[in-house]
Amino acid sequence: MILLKNVTLTGKLTDVLIGGGKILAIGSYAMDERLMSQIIDGSGKQLVPGLIDGHVHPIGGGGEGGFATRTPPLSAHDFLEGGVTTVIGLLGTDGWTRTGIDLLAHVRGYTIQGIRSFLLSGSYAVPPVSITKSIAEDILLINEVIGVGEIAINDHRSTQPTVHELARLASQARIAGLLKGVRGTMNVHVGDGKDALDLLEEVVETTDIPITQFLPTHINRSERIFDAGLRWAKKGGRIDFTTCTTEAFIEEGEIPAGQALQRALAAGIPLRQITMSSDAGASLPTFDESGKLLRLETGKPTSIFDAVRDAVQHGVRIEDAIQTVTSNVAEAYGISGGDIRQGERADLLLIDDALQIDTILAEGHAIMIQKKWLLPK
Ligand code: ZN
């Protein structure tokens, strides 16, 4: 058993007892410290849930510059060092040379290494690629599959789906989700085309599919998409900001995710409708003026906590920023987790005064204690 002593949890000092991968007790009890395999002093540190990254590319992504531009797979270590203890993996642009089976095998490796792992079936394309005969069967038959995505709209790389095609796919995922007990959420990649969220809005206006069935992402990619995202959120829709970025992207008009969060809250969007995800594993290309590829970087899971810190530095309360990368994500996909309660998985982080991750526990295993990394790198 591990005892976290004197941690600050929602403003109050307390102790947390961990055993068998779960939170056994929260409170200041007289405990026999000889029974503990480890006692971690959390004085002056805030206890928050491990992060849930709702949009990642475990087996890499991209490749739009030819086969030499495919990004490499991510390891469990890549996520854990960013404080991410739950991932929702997906394919992306390329659902042909990268497959759902490969993705499934890869995230099962994460599960063995202490990361709770889920999948979305499909890729950018409509009609979608699937692992079994259909997206609905993928959701129903494969434990890890909880929805569909990332389906691309408003992008030259999308398959230019119609309103009807998008509605049909969303309803298949929704019905399978209802039968399984998850939401069957559709994660929607919003590109930088000319129609912004028009297609999604039309689906919601012309069918009975609830707006919360969709989670449009990359909403901070430009001022124009951000404005469309605020309009969507004012109708009750959820929006997701992408935390991976480059200086070149920001120069071209991307809003850093932490600042987008602050601005969305200031515009009156309810906190529970906002999530942030890393898009880790995606390719982040930089082109010169003639369109020649200069360099290709890979999005990192550590960007998600960097965005939390940036949001706090822009005036967002830390508990609110954390909510967008924990319980709000769980709620958007209809999975458990994202809060700290007795009986829950012990996926926990300690955050110090300087807003740095100090200690990481994944499924009750100490991964990092007081900034000392305990796993082989
Ligand atoms: Zn995307």
C-alpha cells in the first residue's frame, strides 16, 4: 500500500491510501505506517486526477508528404511523462496503410504498462474503415472501442462527406454506444476549409441526433474556426482544443489551447462543454513560402499539461483547467474516471507550487515521485 500524506485535495489537507491499483481511503486516519510499502509526503502539493487525453495517435499519423513523412509510434513512457494515465487512441488521415488492428494491439500494450486505453474506430474517411464488419460491431464487440473518429470535415483531406452520410455514421455509433453503455461519440476533425462547422450544424438541425453526440476538435486552429466553435457551444455542443502546436502554427493564427480555454470561458461557454486533447503522434509540418516541407515535428503528450499551465497563467483556475483534461473528457465519451473517489483507479498526480508535475501514480504504481522518475527510460 502507498500512503500519500498531507496532500491538498480541493482546498483541504488530507491523506490518501492506495492499494491494489485503487484508492482505498481518503481522509486523515491513524494508519499503521509499517504496513506501507511507500509513504509520499505531499505537503504543499495539490492532488489531481491523472489526465485523460481524448485524442491521440498511438501508432503515429500524418504521412501527407510521402512515405518518409509518417510519424513514429508513441510509447507508454511518452504518455506517462506527461501525466497522462488514460488515452483515447485513433487513426487519422491514413486509414489504409495504418489499421485499426495495429492500433488495437498497440494500445493493449499501453494497458499492460498501466495506462487505461480506449479507441475510436474509423479514420478521416466516410464511409469509414473498421476492424470488424462495421463501426457499430467494432463498438459492440471490442471492449476498447467507445466511439468513432476522427472523421474529417472542412478539409481537403476529408472524403467530403454529405450531411446524410455523416448523420448515418453518427447514428450507428450512437445506437451501438447505447447498447454498450458508452456514448458512441463521434470525434470530428475540423480542418481549415471554408465551411467551418456548417456540415455538423446541418446534421444537428435536420436530424434528431443530439448535439452532444459530436466532439469537434482543433477548434483553436484559427480565429474563424474558434468563432464557429463558440456558436456551436452556445447551442449546447462540446468543443475540443488541441494542445500540440508549433511557433509556425501560432504565427499562422492558431490560438494556443490554454488561451482558447480562457477566452471560451470569458465568452460564457460552460466549463463542462470544453475539453483539451494533445493530438500527440500527429505530424506538425513546417513549409517554406514555396510550399516545400522544411521540417516535420511530432506532437507530444506533454503538451497537454503545458496547456493547463498556460491556461492558469492566463487566469483560469487550476481546478477548472484540470477538469477539461479529466472529468469533462470522461463525460464526453461516457467512460468512468477523471475524479478522485474511494474505489476509483488510483491514477493520480501531485502538482507543485510552480505548476510542475511532481509525482505520478498510474493504476496505483508510482511512476515518478518528487520529480524522480522510477521506470527505466
Ligand atoms: Zn485531426
